[in-house]
Amino acid sequence: MPFTAIRAMEVGKSFGEGDARTVALRNVTLEAYLGEMLYIVGPSGSGKTTLLSVLSGVLRPDAGTVSVEGTDIWSLAPDRLAELRLHKIGFVFQDFHLFPRLTTAENVAVPLILKKQPWDEAISKAREYLEIVGLTKRADLPPVKLSGGEQQRVAIARAIAAQPDILVMDEPTASLDGDTGHGIVTFVKNQVLNEKRCVIVVTHDSRIYDLASRILKMEDGHLASVTNGGVS
Amino acid sequence: MKGILKLAYKLLVNDKAKFTALLVGITFAVFLMLQVTSTFIGMMKRASSTVYNIAAPIWIMDPAVESASNAIGMPDYVLDAARSLPGVSYAVPVYTGNSLVKLDDGTYQAATIVGLDDASLYGRPRLLEGNIEDLYGENAFVVVKDGDYPKLGSPRVGTEFEVNDHRGVIVGVADVASGGLFGTPTLYTTYNRTLQYLPNPRFTISYVLVQPKSASEIPQIKEQVKSLGYLALTKDEFVDRTSSFYMWQTGMGINIMIVAIMSFIVGLSISGQTFYTFVLENIDKFAALKAMGANNRELIMMILSQAGFTALIGYGLGVGLCSFMITMAKMRLPSFASQMSFLNLGLGLFMVVIIAGVSSYFGVRRVLKIEPFQVFRG
């Protein structure tokens, strides 16, 4: 029996009020397990990014509960929730959101610094993670000097530097060409995913569906289907 | 927290254009504020130069005296009455006035004449050349070597001149704590010689200088002098009275205050806008930090440290620039009346703290409002 990383029960979320009210999520219930690479797919506006935000503790749902490794995250105080995100969840954003004024190594060290590690120690560890993603020689360059694929790998190194149990990736291939995008997600599956870690990927890129363990399809804010991965 | 602060520091200083703009704004504001207040402080010190240079603990004067340079003559009985007061160790007269001095080349130069008590020479200046006893010699004067000294032809010991058709001779060159405000050189002589040389009004004592037996006697002495119809002020009170006169009754203070406020507004608007723009440009990064697990307290510390660091560096540069300008000006114009003090340095620091506080307030407000999920909006 795989260990549950995230459990969402009847999650609902809407934006706006009155005539402008848009329902983004309707009674979504799901489980994500350690050791799996879970895809959330669907057309634009289907609610997949909203669902990812709710699951990762950055957007409060209007209804339902979300628990991360048994902790009901939306019952936590804001500071405790931030601490949980810091220790349990790693983020890879669609636009990477790397700091252009910091070096690549310093960017990777950010979550370690947030975890109160001494600066030099954090930088040293960041270099180890840059080695894992194959960017040792780029450690002292600013991110703007790197290609899109390299920036994505820096973002992945940053996300895993704090050794989170859950890695969430928002449209990881959106800013990359087909081969690079597939290569990046393959890298995550082979090097980052393990039995103690769950990777949740929001994407509408069908070229990487073959790498998923399971695929949840969203339509109009609800879960339309769940299929096993490996289907292109 | 140390790592967070270092992160904030790197994000700030690595954005060289913004950091430079912030520094320029604060440095300029501090420089402007310090420059005008230093000039004002310098002028105020010059306005009270007689008080600083003679340095008597208590000054008795006519109640209508508003500043140290506008003495009103008092009758001799005030001196006698002061000497008879309990609590007074001794009291001496002093004369301060102006006269025209005829120089060797036949030109005239206005000068301030200070007449010291003949018996004690109380309030005498420190001599650089000559002996103070020579002031008892015939026609003897001591000249003060300050910024206005060259206006008398830079006289040496033995130089002769005329005051109201009386022969005068320099017997000493002195150094004093403060030069005068009005750009006139200063000559010291004895009280009785001033009465012989200068046109005499009915009452000749400008001030009675009092040495109390102890500091605790001062309130009682002031009360007794008041009952005589005169005013006794401590040295500091007399300086304050003079400063207050120039500040509120000449328009000088109001104008200085307006310039200081303008420099504050200029600094605040340049730095405030630049810093807010800096925060706005990094708002997605702050949202990313929030999503990754930074709490509000850490983000506030980041912004406050960035604003505080910029403010302190800007303050240091402003102080340095102002010191440099004053030093340069004094090298060219020895009588340039500008002086920094702890008061205006403190005021400048207070101003930059306000600028940093206001600038970071809007940045903090913006960052606290940002929702971390906005980072997913791409």
C-alpha cells in the first residue's frame, strides 16, 4: 500500500462574486502517493493550476480539506503553513522565477537559507544540487546567462535543495522546446522521483504523458477521469 | 535571519541602477539638509561669538537686549549692585562696540572693540603672539586672528593704526573660539581705554560678567538681578536668546527651515518612489519566496534591511559630502560660517530614518498583500 503524500477531500474554489463568480474547482477529491509522478492535465481554464495551488498550500479553498502527510494544512496558522511548505513542498514555477541579481548557486541556495542554514553551507550544498542537474560550471553565472532548459534545471535544483517530500511543477515544458521539455521531465522522473517523494505535474503537453504514473484529467473544475500513465 | 539579510543585501546592491538612484536621492537630501543647517548653526555660533569667547558663567544685561551683538549700556550702579549680591564671587564690566579703524594705507575698516575689565582682564583671549600684560601699555590692543584678520592688513605685534584719531598699537595676536558674524575684525583692549577712545553714551557698561560662588547660587542671583530691573542669563541661556532672535525675528530661521523641509521632501520622493519601484519590480520574486515558505516577518525584515542599509549608506555619503564641501569652502574663505554639530547630524539621521521608514512602509504593504498563488499565474 503506497503512502499517501496529499489527500484532498471535496475541494471547492471559486473566484469573484455575483455575476462575475467563476467556479474553478467543484468537489475535487484525490490522493497523491509517495513514489508516483502524478499529472494533472486538462484544457486552459479547467482548474488544474488552481488545484495545484490548493494542494500545495498557497491558495485557500472555499470548501473541503487538504492534508499533507496527514496534516490538515488549511487548519494551520499562516506561519505554520509557510513552514510546512518550506519543509515538505518544493516548487518549480512555469516562469522559473529565478532571481536575476543572484548567481545560479545563490538561487538554488534560497530554500536552504529560508531553512536558516548558514550562507556558506547553503551555497556549498547548492553546488552539490547543481552537480546533480549537470550545471556545476554554471554555478557562478546569473540565470539570465543560461538557456531556457538550463534555467528549468536550476529551478528543479532549487526545488529539491530543501529535500521536500512533494515536488510540484507548474507547466514545466511550457517555456521549452519539445525535446528539451521531454528531457527535463525524464530527468525528474529518473533522478528526482523516488519512493519517498511524490511529483505532481500540471501540464497540457501531451508529449510528456508517457512519463506519468497516473494522469488526472480536469474539465470545468472537476475531475473527469483518472488513467494510468504511459499513454501518449 | 542572517542569511535572509544577506539575501536581501545581494538583491539590493546587485541591482546597481536602482541602488545608485536610491543612494543619490538620500545622499542629496542629507547633503542639502546638513548644508543649510550647518550654515545656520555656524551663523548662530558667530552671532554669539562674544559670549563663547568671553565665556562668563552669568551675563547681566538690559532686559531689552535681544542678541549678543546689540548691547544696551547700563549704569555703573548695576556693577556695584552685582558685586554686593550674596552668592556672587566677583563681577566685572565689559564693553562691546564698533568703531572705524584707520589703517596704515589711509583706508578705514570697521572693527569690533571689546573692552576687558582693567583689573582682571577677565575674558581675555589666548595669545598666539605677545604678552597679555602688555595690554596695560600705552595705546595697546590685541588683535584676533580669525577669518577677518586680513581686513586689518594682517597686523603683527608693533603695527600701528588709528581709532577715532587716537593712536593704537598691536601688542598681541590672539586666537578665539569663534569669529564674529558680521565680517568685522576684533580688537581687545581694556575697559577704560574703550571709554577714552570711543564716543561715550550715557551708560557705558555693555554687560556685567558674574562669577557665582557655586552653580547652586545662580537661580538666586538671577532673581535678585531681576528685582533690580535687569536680566541675568547663564552663558547657554544667552546663546539661546541670541539664536532665538535670529531664528524667529529675522526670517533667517524660517528660510532655513523651509530649505530643510524641501530637502526632506525631495529625498523622500526620490528615494520613496525608487524603492517602491524596486519592490514592485521584484514583487513576483517576493511571491515566489512566500510560496517557497518565507513568512511575512522574514519578508518585512528583508525590505526593512534594504531600506535601512540604503539609508545609512546615503546618510554617510551625505555627511561626507557636506564635510568635504565645508572644508573646501573654509580653505577658500576662512570666515565661511558653517559648522556641523551633533544636533544637525542627529536631525539628518532622523530624516533618513523617516525616509527609510516611509519608503519601506509602502513596499511592505505591497509585499504583505501579494498572494503566493499569484506566482502560478505565469
